[in-house]
Amino acid sequence: MNKSRIYIAYTGGTIGMKHTEHGHAPCSGYLESALRAQPEFQNDSLPDIVFQEYPNLIDSSNITLQHWNELAEDIQQRYDDFDGFVILHGTDTMAYSAAALSFMLQNLGKPVIFTGSQIPFAELRSDARDNLIGAIQLAASSKIPEVSLYFHNTLYRGNCCTKTDSSGFAAYQSPNYPNLASVGIDIKINHQVILEQPSERLKLTRMEHNEIGTLHIFPGISAKVLENYLRQPVKGLILLTYGSGNIPSDDAELVKLISNASARGVVIVNCSQCLSGKVNMSAYETGNILERAGVVNAGDMMLEACITKLLWLLSQHQDPIIIRQQMSTELCGEIRL
């Protein structure tokens, strides 16, 4: 019986770092040799693995849109040759990258799973082995046609999770959507929440650089700060609002700036500061004023999904009307209004 073939793309991150005099840093050639020395990675029950180390390993804090394009193109080029894909990535921006690729890899029909670790592979008590083996097994057997993120025995939809712990092993949560799978003695896949297999062929759409920003609303925020955020050439702004999508509506200058920017074509998105729940701009007057100003409802999207989705839509469309409509539409499981 033929084994599944899994492609591992190693981009960098803590999982393959070594300690240096300036702290942990990626080291070329180190992770692959460390894996080959481990007996569990020679086990016959594992699928056939092709390990590809990227030429310029990075700390994920240095991730850029160009890295996302290169990663998506790599998967597209190898798509027909493998049954699943595992991407080794730093944890700081892994949720951003998983969300970005979920939009870029349209009609995805095979598992693409991000994973990494909080402690480097070769160190004592590292979480790297379990995360990597779990991701490989899920990529080989689950047939989940999504970009996902696997960490600490749990598989999350890639555009529905966020990093919530900087030092614990359970570093991620998916506050507004059920987990896709859990790994214990058995692998339990939550089939009813997984996206359907696409009927069309994989299509890659690239990310382009566009001027967007985020602004965290807080008590006493100055309209001058918002005015500076909305200066040209900004094309989009995500407002991190209170509760179900509220702002200080008594600040007439703040509201006027939002309304005027929206009228001239800036795409402004209303995303809640709360970790769980969703934006409902009809619940309070302090939120409804944003709806009347043309602000987009982000529903229950995570901030990482809001940012990457807005960047991706601005890369595909020029018309702000289309972008606003698509921002509040589910494209690949990222939003429920």
C-alpha cells in the first residue's frame, strides 16, 4: 500500500533555533540533521517526507508579504506531488500567515498545516516533537481541505485562531469557531465543522503591498490621532472597538473623520477588541453610528484574519464597494456575522 507523501517547508522560527550569545536564532542545516537523528522520525508508520529548508531562515517577527507569496507559490508548484503540506513557522506571526494563505490558496483541496514550537527542538522539555509529529500525521491522514494550525494537540482553522500565550505550550485559541481536530490517544476529527472539498482546481492569488493600519480605540482617544491614521495614501483602517463594535459617539470630530474617510473610498472595518463574540452595530447607538458612516462589520473575525483579508482584497480589487462587500462575506470559513 502506497504511503502518503508529505512536504515540509521549514521557514524558520523557534522550532529550529540554536542558542547564541544574542539569544535564540535560526541556524541553517541544524533542524533537518536533528530530525534525522531522532528514532521516532525513522518510524515506518510515518508517511514519506520531503523536508525543504528555505534559503533564508527567519524569525517570524520578520515575516513579510513577499514571504507569504513565496510560500504559497511553493505549495502551488508542488501541489500535485504531495498529499499534504506542513509549514514550520515561528509562533509570533503564525496565525497571520495561516490566515493569509487561507485567502491566497483558493479552492484548496489538501491539508496545509502550520506548526512550530515554544521551545527549540533540541532542548529539554521541547514541545517541538509532539507538534511536528501530530501535524505530519494529520497532514497525511485527515484529508482536511483547509489551511490550519496545529499546536499542543489541537488543530485550529487557520483564519479563526490567535496567539494568546507567549510562554505556555497551549499558545493558541480559536474563540469563535470549534477546533477542527484534537489529538490524544486517538485522533478525533470534527467533520461537521470542516470546509467541503472544492469542485474547482487550486488557484493562487498573490498578496500586494497596500497601505492599511489598525487603531485601538480607548477612553480619551484624540481625533487628531485618527486624522493622522487616515492621511493619504492609506486605503484601509481596522478600528479595534469596544464590545460589540462601539466607539465614543459623543466625539463629533472622531465620527466626522470616519464618515469622510469612508466617503472618499477608505475601507474602514469594525473589529471588536474582545477575544470572543462578534460585532453587532445595531445593538447600540455608539455602534450604529459607524454603520451609518459606511464602516464594515467584521463579525466574529480575529484581528489576524481582518488584517490579512483586507490586504488580500486590496490586492485583488480597486473598487472599495466590492472590497467592503467581500470583507463582510464568508470566503473560506473566516467569518460568521
